[in-house]
Amino acid sequence: MVKFLLVGDTSVRLEVELKGNDAEFFVAPAVRQTFLTEAVQKTSKVKVTHMGVETALAEFPRTIEGLKEYDVIMFTDVDSDAFQLYPDFMRTKVPLGPNRLKLVEQYVNEGGAFIMAGGYATFTGRRGIGNYHNTPIEKILPVEMYPYDDRSEWPEGFHSNAVDNNHQCIKGLGWNDADFLFLGYNRTTLKKGAKLIVEHEGDPIVAVWEYGKGRTMAFTPDPQPHWCGTFKDWEKYGQFWVQSFEWLTRK
């Protein structure tokens, strides 16, 4: 069984209620996207831990041993601050703790598997809030990031093109015959020596490579809404992720 840590894809809503000239403020409970976790757990091959954006700052592992409790780690829609800062970063405590992005690099170098999935707060992201450019995460990925807002929005939807149907991640899935549409992705450029599996107009959609003893994947759309589009409804959606986990972990 693959132990999978998903970090991100949650949101907390601040609500304002106006009563005459008065205002009340409420924080709504965190909302979790569960399309991915439900899909991979149906196969009984994956055990999922979902860590929300609102808890990652405090709960993401602070040691290499903690990271190695998982076979695959995915960041999606969670910015780099969640791993470089700590809950008490505004106090005068020095040092705060280890740079957890460097720990992820070490984790992959020593045989771990990592996926960065697209969104407004991953890769470089909307207005640069992801801020993973020039970090240890960019170093381990098969793609290079832009230093500015890297979103490519396709509200009309687009078909992606599989360029290697024999790669284990998509083998037997009939990717190019499927009718799902993505709604956007983070634009990146493929690194020399990386393997491009799926592209759109020359931009990587799915790319992989080996780093040290480990393997990594860049999945530049969002694995869950909204850029996910109808990908989440594809009958092979869960199988794609399971096959990708198996390639990443050499299982």
C-alpha cells in the first residue's frame, strides 16, 4: 500500500454579516476538496493523509524521519510560506526551525516521491503567491518555473495531448481518446533530461524525472476544481493517480 500525504486544497471563508450600521464577522469551517482522496482510496492501494493549508504551518513534518513515513507527498494550492515559516514566526525566536522545503529535497534525494500539482498557490501562482521559483522544490522538479504570475487560463476548456502513451503513468488509459477538458494550468518549461508525458501547445501538463534516488512529477493543472475541469469526472481519473504513484515509488 502507498502512503500518500496530500498537502493543500482546503479553504477557510471569512464571512461578514451587516445589521444596520453594525457588522459581525464569522470564520466558516475549512472546506476540503475530496475528489482526489476519494478516488484513490477506492482502489484499496492507497492510504491517504490530507493536511489542510490552515494546519500545514504547524503540522507539516519538521524532520526527515517524519517525511519518510510517507511514500508520496503532493503539494497543491499551498504556498511556500507554509513550509518556510512557523506559527510563532512573528516573535523573536531565532532560529524558527528547519527549512522544510530543504527537507523535502533531502527526502526525494534519499528515495522519496514528490508531486507538485497546479493551482493559484503552487508553482509561482497567482500574482506570485506560490513563490516556489528558485526554491529547493523547483530544484527537484522536472520543470523550471517563471518568476512572475504563471497562470494560463482556458475558460473554454482545452484538450491535452499525450506524447508518450507507453509511460507507466498513463499506459492503457486512452488519454488522447478521453473527452475531459482542463480549464487552466501553471506555465512552466521542461528541464533538460526530464520526461514529457502530456503537453498543451508546447507547455508541460504532466512531466516526470529522477532526482537522486527519488522521483518527482509536475502536474501543472489542478488535480481538483477549478482547473481540473471535467478531469475529475473521467472514469480513469483515480487510476491515473494510482499508476503515477506506482511509477514514482517503483512499486
